Amino acid sequence: MTQACRNRGVKRLILTSSIAVYFPSTHERQGWFPPTKKRVILDENSPRAPDDFWVNYCRTKCIQEKIVQASDLDYIILQPSDIIGKHDDRSWGRLIRMMAECRLVGIPRTKLNFVNVTDVAEGHFRAAVYGTKGETYILGGCPFQTTELISEMMANIRRILGVSTCAPKAVPLLLLSLLGCVQEWFDDDPLDSQPNAPEADKSFPLDSQPNAPEADKSFPRETIFLLSSQHTTCSDKAAKAFGYQPTTHAGVIEAVREMADTALSYNRCVPPPTGLASIRHKYHLTKHQLHKLLNA
């Protein structure tokens, strides 16, 4: 990436990183559970994840920052907090789809820091114009309880789909971590890894969409770690440098609404599954389970 910038004569590189580089400092015992009871305030001087940290997302963000810092480019590093908003169908939007299908087991009761994607975009523009070369800026948002976020998601599911679904319960972090480990060991569709496995069933609604996101197969341990971080952020440096304004509570509510519209848009104007797909959908069977039933 840095070499490509040199070849193209890029005048200023804006690297989008994440506040996840500081998440190990929000947990005791070198980043393992449980998180610290006291909410940590993260700023640009907070301790970073080590090179051998077990959470890939945190570690790779640190690595990319070091690569850019070691270059001779005119660069600025931006570290947004938890981004939500329109066109999100893979991150928090994924949780909305899981809730709509009653497949979200539970969620930790924590307070995270959410930022509207429009505020992040404006922060990038301001940093490119007014930011200082070689500096790092946190683009924080609004502290928000995960339970309150789930309530907003449920309200938007009812608004869009016209039905009520079962709300996920607050689950202890250790139990969620154990479930994440189990899901990493057991794949939902073991036949997919078999050399003579049957072709994937294309009659499921999401599979029939040309630009649909991949099916949600698990709630991995690393995701649970990221959700369990008790923290808030300090964006004073960005505010002083280029006038960044963190997302307000109302901005988070609006972002959830727009995110739900995107995440659930694939379920509109799509015919219900038919044939074997309808059996799998009705009884929540994996392809492996259905295959065993048909050959019993």
C-alpha cells in the first residue's frame, strides 16, 4: 500500500484504523476475560496491543499503523470507535439480521462508544485538509449501553418487518466466550468441507441476492471480546486540530435506523424458500442434518 502511494504520487495518506488497538488495556490478565469493572477512557496515549496479541483484529490494526509510521509518506492515522450507520450489513447490521431470525444467543451488558458513519466521513475530510502530518486522532462517539442498542434494533425490526422477534438476553461474558469457542470448533455446515459435498442450496433468500452478504455462521470468540470492552473515548485532540464533533445520542439513534434499513433490505421482495430449502428454514436444519434425514 505504501509503495503504491509512492508510485501514484499520493500527497497525503489517510489510514483508517480503529480504537481496537487499545482494547487490551480495557481487560485484565493481558486482554483475557473479564474486562475491568472500571470503564477505561481511551486516548491516543493509551497502551496498544502487543505484536502477538490473540485477537487478530486488534493485532492487524496495530501492524498496519506501524507499516505506515515507518514509511516516508505524509500520513495521518484516524481511529474511529464503533462505526454504525447506513450500508452496514456485515458488522452491527449482522446482529440485526441474527435478531430478526431469533438466532442471537445473547449479548454482554456493557457500554461501548458508537459513532455515526457520516461523522467518521466528515472527520476524514477535515483531517485530510487540516490535520497535522504524522499524527494520530481518535474519532469517538457517544457512550451507549448495549442493552439500549438492542432495544433500538428491536424497535426497527418491528418497524421494517412488522413482526416482533425474541430479544437477546444479557449473558455473562465467560459463558459467551465459551459458546464462541464451541462455534469456532463446529461449523454449521460440515458438508461444505467435504470433497464430495453436494452443491450449495441456492434457494435461500440471501443466497439468491447478487450482492447479498455472506450467511451469518457464528458469533466467534474474538467478536465477543470486542463487544465486552468497557470503554469510552476522548476526541479532544481531533476537536482541537480540525474541529471534529463526536456523534450525539440522537445521532446514534438515527444511525441504528439507517443501519436496520440496510441490513434487512435483503428480506424484502424475496420469495419465501421452497422445496428442501423451506424444510431447512422451517426446522432450522443445517445441510448436514437434512442430508442425514433424507438418507435415514
